[in-house]
Amino acid sequence: MARWEPNAHDRLQRAALDLYGERGFEQTTVAEIAKRAGLTERTFFRYFADKPEVLFSGAGALQEFLVEHVAEAPDSAPPIEVVASALEATAGYFNERREFSAQRQAVIDANVDLRERELIKLASLASAIAEQLRRRGVGDPAAALTAEAGIAVFKAAFERWISEPGQHDFAKLVRDALDELKAVAAGA
Amino acid sequence: MARWEPNAHDRLQRAALDLYGERGFEQTTVAEIAKRAGLTERTFFRYFADKPEVLFSGAGALQEFLVEHVAEAPDSAPPIEVVASALEATAGYFNERREFSAQRQAVIDANVDLRERELIKLASLASAIAEQLRRRGVGDPAAALTAEAGIAVFKAAFERWISEPGQHDFAKLVRDALDELKAVAAGA
């Protein structure tokens, strides 16, 4: 009978990220991750389909969260503000996971396959947001352009958040990046 | 001795696109492409490394062209105008290849691996443009945001160009998409 392992998901994720950082993603085995976490391989596969899944399991939840926020925004809000507010609302999640996020990003940046998977996740996020904007009555190309501008803002905010030690509030960085996008688009 | 085959590159590309469209990308073999073009497999591999290369061989030239235009723009031009002008300048290329481009896009849209490869090419294009903007003295995040906004504009223009039968001038569609982006960013 399977023992109940308290906090197994997080222990496995922590162990995996540490090992990916120490040895490289390719060089790490699931057996090593399970061992470092004090758990079995079988437990690993109860939580994650494979090694990359440890890095990308949060992407689906993030997408749902953003889409829901876009759906619930007031009708009167301009589309870019709807998307920016949704991105700002992720700060509660990200602000608590700054070290995890930085470590995760370093692993992804070091591996071309993981970088490609990250790109695909972000493209899927942009499509889902654009689709939700269309349901709110935003036409094309505005829906697609707004969603892609939103993802560009998210990436700029995220990069600054993990690379500048003094930056702790993700929401403020989203707002700064949006202001920068507005200036850029206006031809400043 | 290898015979010189006039226009072999274009004949192979034409035959490949027709077959990808008729049978699907996966179901088409290099032998079939060569046969349809009246050439040998060996000739195919003189021009293309593999089946996807038929669809993506132009991406490198497009990237070089755009980066060069960004490099040569007047110093006084705002970054978003520099990128928009470079995109408009591709119209000479695209306007002559509307049918080819539409056929190529249909093949890509129908295959998840090709869609991913296209995403990766566009991300690489955005990085190359951002890098060239930095060389012109544009800081970050403005350089990255401008390049990504430019790619969003390019995609919006391209989609309209191949999906709306009345649209023949790619440059005009780039300008329209840029105006739309400006309106979106301003919160219209």
C-alpha cells in the first residue's frame, strides 16, 4: 500500500530543481530526484509525467487563472487594461516564489528543448487570452495584438523581477513594463 | 556526373508544397517530391536538408533582410518606426509570393511540429531584431518590447494578407496593423 507522503509534490520539485541546477537537466535521472527527495520513483510519477513536467506543471494553472481574470473584468475596461490587471493579479503567486522562479528560469535558459517548450507554453497562453478577449467582444486583430502585447509585458516584467535583486513586487514591474510598451508603441 | 537542372530549387519547393497540401506533410516522402518535380532524391538533398527545410529555408534570409534594414535606418527614427519600416520593406518579397505563402501557412497550420518550428523561428527573429536595436542604443526592456510588438504586427498583417482575398499590398497591411497596435496600447 502506498504511504501518504506529506508535501511530496513540493519535495520532488525542490529536489529536481536543485539537481537540474547542479548537474544539468539532461544529466539528472528521475531515480536521483526521488532519492534526493527521500521518495520513490513511483511517487515521482504519481505527480509528474516526466522530467520537464516538474518545470511546466504550473503553466496550466497560470493560464486558467489569467483567462478567468480576463473573463471577469468589468465590461468598460479597455482590453489592454484587462490583460494588464490579470497579469498584476498573478503577483500574489509569483511574489511568494521568487527563488523558485529564478532557479526554474536558469534551468530553462540552459537547455534548448526546454526553451522551446517554454515558448510554446507562452504562445498557448497568448492564444487563450486572445480567445477570451474575443468572447468579450474584442475583434481581430485587436484581440491577438492585445494578447501578444500582454505576453511581451509579462516577459519583460518577469525578466526584471528575477534579474534585479532589489525588485520584489511583480505587480509593480508589470505596470512599469506596460508603461514602457505604451511609450514604445507611441513612438517615444 | 550531376546534370545541371534549371530552377531545381523552385520546382522541388513547388512539388513539395503541392504534395504536403494534397496528402499531408507526414505522409509525403522525399522520393515522391523528387518524382513530382521530375528530379532525383539526390538533387532534393542538394537543396534541402529535410522535408521541413522546404518550408523554412526562407526564414534565415528574411531575418537577415530585417536585421539589415534595422541597422541602416536613420538614427533619428523611433524604434517602433524602424521595425515597422523594415517589415514594410519585405512587401517586395511577399507581394510576389502570395499564393506560395498561403499554401505554406496552410501546411504549417495543419501540423503541430511545424507550428512549433514556426514559433521558434519567429522568436529567433524577435531576438535578432531586439539585438540590433540594442546596437542602435535602444535600452531594455524597450528593445525587447519593440521587437516583440513588431513580430505581433507582422503576424497580424500576414494573417490578413493571406486570408482576405482583396488584400494585395503587404506593406499597407503592416501599416494598418501597426496603427491597430498603437490604438490597443493606448487603451482604445
